[in-house]
Amino acid sequence: EGKVFFMLANLALSSFQRRMGTGIQPGREMLAAIETAEELDIPFSLCDRSVPITLKRAWAKSNFWNKSKLIAQLIAAAFSNEKPDIEEIEKLKNASELDFMLEEMANYLPAVKEVLIDERDKYLASKIWEAQGSNIVAVVGAGHMKGIEAWLHRFAQGEHIDVSALETLPPKSFISRYGGLIFPLILLGLVAAGFFTSGILKSVEMIAQWWLLSGTLSAIGTALCWVHPLSIPIAFISAPIGTISPVLAMGMFPALFEAWVHKPRVEDFQNLMRDVNSIKGFYKNKITHILLVFILASIGGAIGNIISVPALAMHIK
């Protein structure tokens, strides 16, 4: 789950960067600054926190509802063909507009705003403060300027902080550790109740109904990806197995089968950043196609599991 989110987040961010800077390779301005500093023999330091840690912390600190909203936003961003409005981009240079956008982000995805903005303000300010030299030029995003300035004032007044905790993943919550066991336990309880109230045949009927719901919707999700014909029955058979397994995911088996029959080629890796800019490219590129199969098969199976709970409960008398 976390690895799929990490890959999807990277693709969405890359797609967004390419649309925002048409004709410019993402990060090229930073590389140009580094090359210039090296040519002039000026020492420099890269102060930002690593992207993997930032994204993983954002995922770990989000609850289930916010994770769902985050995935929806990432999928929408990856599939969006919307071109950037130059006037809207210019508005973001206005402090009040930028503050309003950050406030909206805090209300919609508070944990993400905390990790992407607040934590990085503190982290960047700490690294800038520790940088060597009497004259320091710091290049930062507009969304971080106010926060970094506030932290630099606090450091100047003698405050000390340890940012090492911001470079590690927070401990998993009880739900994160054992959340995958919730549905299997509910299923077991419902089937057991059916057995004690109506006998073994009722339990078998309930298991078959659950398998039909979970497997069918997972197969439908897989079919929406225009897959090899065998991937659909594989999704139907494997979705319930992935549900009750602590180590397997519902979309894993059809995704692995697609990776086997439609092996990614060198050009898929080369064109990855371009292909994520359109739905057609997402389907065409074998790497993103495999990711899409995993996501839609898992979503379909999860919907089937949710529907099956009240359906199975109706069997208990």
C-alpha cells in the first residue's frame, strides 16, 4: 500500500511539474544553480529533506479518510490534462493568495500540510542556519518563506531544535499495524454466527456470496484497465485471498500477471514522465498500466468487501 502510494505520488508530482514548467525539465533551475556555484568555486549545500521520507511521513501521519482523499487527489493530478493558467500562477506570488491556498490545504489535508509545509519550514530553516559562510543565499519556494523566516528569528534568539526526528518515519499506530485484520475478523465472526444459527451449509453460502462480491468487483476493476483476458479471472480468484492474507494485496496477482505478459520495455521507462500527462499515456505505458491494474483491482475488491458485510449480516437470524 505504502509503496504504491509513493510511486503514484512521484508520478503525480512529476506530471504536475512538467505541466507547470512546459519546455523546462523539472529541477533544471536547481541544477543550473549548482553548476554555476561549482564553476565559481562557491560552496553550496542541499538543505531540503529527501522526497521519500517526506512522502512516507505524509502517508503515515494521515488517517484513513485523509489517505482516501489524498489518493483521489493524486489520481486526479496524474490524469489531469489541465494546462496551467499563467495569471493564476502569478497570483500565487501574492502573499495573501498563497496564505489562502495553504489554509485551504490545511483544512482539506491537515497532515499533508503539516509534513509538506510546516515540517519542511523547520527542517529547511535549521539546515540554512547551520550552513557555513558569512553571506548565505537561500533559494526556497514561496510557500516556505514566511515559515522559514519565523524559524530563523527563533534560532537567532537562541532557540535550539533537533530535526533528526523529522528524518525518520513515525511509529505505526494500532490501526496501521492491525487494520488489515479488521475485515477478516468481521468475516470470520459473521460466518461463525451463520454456522451457529443455521448450520454449515449457511456458512458455505455466506463465504461463496462474499467471494462472489469481492472477486466480481475486483475483476471489473481489472477489466477497466484493458488487460489480458486471463487477468480478469485471476483478479476474481485472488481478491478474496488478498483480503484475508496479512502479506498479500488484492491487486497484486493480476498486476504481476500483467507484468509477466506485458513486460515493461526500455522505452516505457524513457517515456514515463511524458506518458503520465494523459489518460491514454497512462494506459499505453506498461509501467503505469501495471500500477493502474493494481489500484483498480484493489479498489474493486475493497468495495466488494464493504458491500458484503451488510449482505452477510442479513443471513443471520
